[in-house]
Amino acid sequence: MRSALYVIIFCLLFSAFFLLFEKIRILRRLSDRLKKAKDDVAAASRQRMLEQRRQLIALGEKHSLLFSLEKMLQYSGLKRRFPGLTPEWWIAGNAAAAAAVFGIGLLFSKAWQSAAVTVLFGAAEAVWLCLLRTRNLRKVSENLLKLLDFLGNYSVTAAEATGIFGQVSRYLEEPLRSALDACCYEAQTTGDAGLALLSMAEKIEHPKFKELARNMEISIRYCADFSALVRSSRRSLREYLRLSQERRGMLREAAVNMALLLGMSAVILVTVGVLTGQSLEALLFQTLPGRVGTGILAVIFGLFAGQLYRAQN
């Protein structure tokens, strides 16, 4: 009896240690696969960055999904706050978040309702990124004229152009500050000021900043004094800001008109609902005139949103 008990205890201990070592082996294998996946993503990101750098040298751009996502992360400021964030990780994180939202939605609603919530989640993220890009554009517009004033106080030559960026960046706000610091550092470490200026132009979405950086890169190769370039850029920027203010004024008037249109439509719908004894939802989505009117309003608001987006860019 005692020997049988010893055999049972031995078998149980053997099984426990076997399962423990098997678990360690599985966890190690999963860890190795996860590390390999991270290394592959990092390698792909480095390869893409090298390819973009070669395209900068050739003054070309590659229009692809990953390239567009890279620009979106850069222009929104997320790349500056999270340097390790890449388009691959952004896609993977969004896919995981969408799957989580859809799965949680299935626990409390139907499939189509869960899908609608997932779509709304994606739309909210797109609006959030658009707001981040708009804020960065506004900050660049506010600080770009200050940058040109600083450059005008120096006798800017090709040899010291990028070095001056490191001196004046402390007086500017993000995202200009980090872009100027990175340009100064890259020019000092690589010795290629032209390529550093082109790289800096790709980090800021503002069209006048891109124009300034590219004109400075051209001037480095053909002339030594940037004074005329700074003066012409200051005049061009002032004209650009004046036109932007006029466009914003027109858009504010259009927004007031759109609000009046929406309010009048709501009053008419409420009046028709009282006269016919139908709810607002039934009028909008269960009658042919309501569907047509809703579609027309959606098209109008979509066109207005497109105009707002183009005005900001």
C-alpha cells in the first residue's frame, strides 16, 4: 500500500514538473516569436526610412499607404511624442482596438450595431487626428513669421544657416522647435546641410515652411547670402496669412448660414411632425421625402466639411 502511494506521488510530481517545463518552453517560444515580429517591424520601418531618405536626395516622394500614414503621424505630432510609433504599429494597434470595440459591442448589442459603433470609433479617431494637424498648422503659422524675423536679424549664409536654427529654436513653439533642432543636429553630424533642410521640410505640414526650407536648400548650392530669400519669404508669408484670414472669415459666414439652414430644417420637420402626427425619426428615415431631404443635407454638410479641410490645408 505504501509503495503504491509512493508511485502515485512520484507520478504526480513528474507530471507537475513536466507541465511546468512544458509551460516554460511554450512561453519561451511565444516570446521568441514576439521578439522576431518586433524585429521584423523595426527592420521594415528602418528600410522604409532609408528609402524615404534616398527619395529626398532625388527630390521624389513615394505615395503609398505606409508613406501617407507616416506623414499623418508626423504632421499630427504623434511621432514627436512617441518616437517609436511606426505605421506598422499604428495599423496593428488600430486593428486590435477595432476588434476589441466590435467584440465588446457584440456582448451588449447586435452585429450591425456593434459594426456601427466601430465605424464611429474610427470616425472619431480621424476627427481627432484632423484636429491635431489643424492645431499644429495654426502654431506653425503663428511662429513662422517670428522665425523669419529671427533669421532677418542674422547675416545668414549657407555655412551658418542650420546652426542659427539651433539658436532660435528655443524661442519658438512646437512643432517648429523640434524640427529646427533636428535639422541643426543632422547638419552637424552628417555635414550635409541640404539634405537636413529637405528632411526638415518633410516634418512640417505648413506649405510656406516647406517652401522656405526647399528654397534654402537650393540657395545653399547657388548662393551664399540668404537675406533676399528671407525678405521675399516674409512678404510671401504675410500675403498668405492675409488670404488665410479672409478664407476663415468666409468660412465663418458659411458656418452661420449652415447653422441657420439646420435650424430652419429642424423647425419645418417639427411642424410637419405635429401636423401629421409622426415622429421625427419616422419623417426622416421612413418616408421618401424625408430620405431625400436627409441625403441632400448630408451632401451639403459633406461639401462644407471638405471646404473646411481644404481651407486648413
